[in-house]
Amino acid sequence: MEGKISISPLLSDKWKKRPLIISGPCSAETEEQVLQTAIQLAETGVVDIFRAGIWKPRTRPGTFEGVGTKGLPWLQKVRQVTGLPVTVEVASAKQVEDALHFEMDVLWIGARSAVNPLSVQDIANALRGTNVPVLVKNPLNPDIELWTGAVERLAKAGVENIGLVHRGFSTFGNTEYRNTPMWHMAIEMKRRNPHLMMICDPSHICGRRDILQELSQKAIDLDYDGLMIESHIDPDRALSDAKQQITPLQLKKLIDSIKWRHESTNENSFNLALEKLREQINQLDDELMQLLSQRMKIADKIGEYKKENNITILQATRWNEILEKASTKGKLLGLSEEFISKYFDAVHIESINHQNKVMNS
């Protein structure tokens, strides 16, 4: 692509705004639906960027897969009428070219594309020579290296403005959420890329509108930079993802209900109190590390006895007893069963590794 396409003037201030609120329908269905939704969202005064899907990668055939390229002029009209920057999802080089031709302000790479390095590279190649901002949703499966790789491919192609979108991960079986949040994955991604904006997509995590506010608040409490929430003028009649969309008025009420927090403060009394508490945590962490080290030394000795007596490392009955006892005691101490399970699993694996090293040395 000849010449560098600059970030649009309409977007330049919005891109740096915190919190950044992105909203619009899951799918662009008709020009009227898109425009009326955008107008109502603009009137709320809480939306910074308008979103709509025009190419919809669906799990199964026969469902609404978007209106395609003919929806791009509708988004152009949204920008002209409301003054809101617009963003669409792209999944191929051709879609990138069409979106840039119609001067979309922001592009995003969806979860189904982020999971495929070849698709991401195809998109990255099409973006060379441009400076359009790109949001990267987490891949469908919980693989942080795929997410990282997508960001790296875009950066190597010269994309300067990259943001992250946490939309949850696909897991087998029914859960409270449509896509399990796995907050630790997003937190780790943010730790690795502190310079990148992190947006939460509660709509795709929740899959239903009744828990959107609760999850949005949690994201803000975790210092996310903004939210991407789907909004439709008539959600129940939406052609895709009807259960997770809300009206523009409901969106405003949700945003107004959120308690916005800050990462830091200049209040001396707060900082001093927090510093003392953090020092206590540091000391406890040091003690925990020392105790874990002692535990593994005992595991080494157990490994030696098992080696001498030709006993297997794994003792299922013993392990079940440990888990049951830990779960019961953990509840009394205010620790969740999920945490206890994950913690002891990690300790158990490390203990097995120690014993395996001893027994096979």
C-alpha cells in the first residue's frame, strides 16, 4: 500500500481517552438499524467509538453471517451523522482492504482469527504501510502465546497503535458465562504488555445481559482501560447474539452505575498505609517460599524411600486425602475451593517433579 495512512483526526483524541467505551450492535443488519442505534448511542454521551460487525464468522452454517461490504457505507454515514469514529472486525486481507477503502477508523481481529497465525499474518501483511489502530481479541482457546504472537505480527508489520480486547475463552461444558473470563490470562497478558491498552468485552464473556454490569465493574476494578459492549435498538429481535445486547439507554445506565477507580493516588496517608500492607505481603510471600522449599526437600526424601522400595510416585489415595482435608480447612480459613484446588495441584506437580528427578537419577 503506497504512502502511510495516518490515524484519523476524529479518532486521535478518543484513542487516548480512559475509560474508552466502544459500543454498537453485534451485527449491522440494515442501514436504518445501524444509523438509529448510532444516533441513540451518540445521544447518551458515554460512547467514544461505534462498532458493528459486517462479516460475521459463525460457528455453524445457516445463521446470519453479516451483510458484508455493503455495510461499510452505512458506517461511513454513522461517522458523518454522529461524529463517532467507527470500527469493524476483519478476518482477511480483502476485508482489510475494503475497510480501509471506506476509511474505517479502527479495525479489530476477532477470536476466531487470533487463534490462527496464518490469518493474523495475512491481516498484518495487508496493514503494512498504514497506521490504522488495531484491537486484538484473545484467541478462542486459552493460549497466551497465540495472543502474544498476534500482537507481535502486527507490530512487525509496522502497526503502531495496538490494543487488546479480553472477551473470554471457550471451554467445554456449561458454565455461568458464555466464555469463561480466565482473568489470570488477561492479567498476565497485561503484565507482559503494560504499554498496550486492555479493553474488556463483557458481552461475549457473559452471553447474557443480566450480568453485564457486575462483570463490567470487575473489569474496571482490575484497571482495564475501557469496555466494548454490544448495543442494539431492539435487542430481542437482533439477528445475532440477541441475549447479550442491550439498548442504548440501558448502556448509559450501566456506564453511569459503574464506580470508576484509579490505579494510584497522591494521598499520602493512603500510600503509607498501602506500603505497610504490601510489606507485610512481601514478608509472608518470603515465608511461603521458604516453607515450599522445605516441603520439596521432604518430597526429595520421600522420593529416595520410594526408589529404594520400588514404589510408584503417584499415590492416588494419599493425594485424595490431602485435597479433601485442604478443601475443608481452606473454607474455614476463607479460601475458595477453586483456589485450593489450583494451588495444591501446582504443589503436587512440583512434588512429583522432585521425586521423579530423585528416582531416576
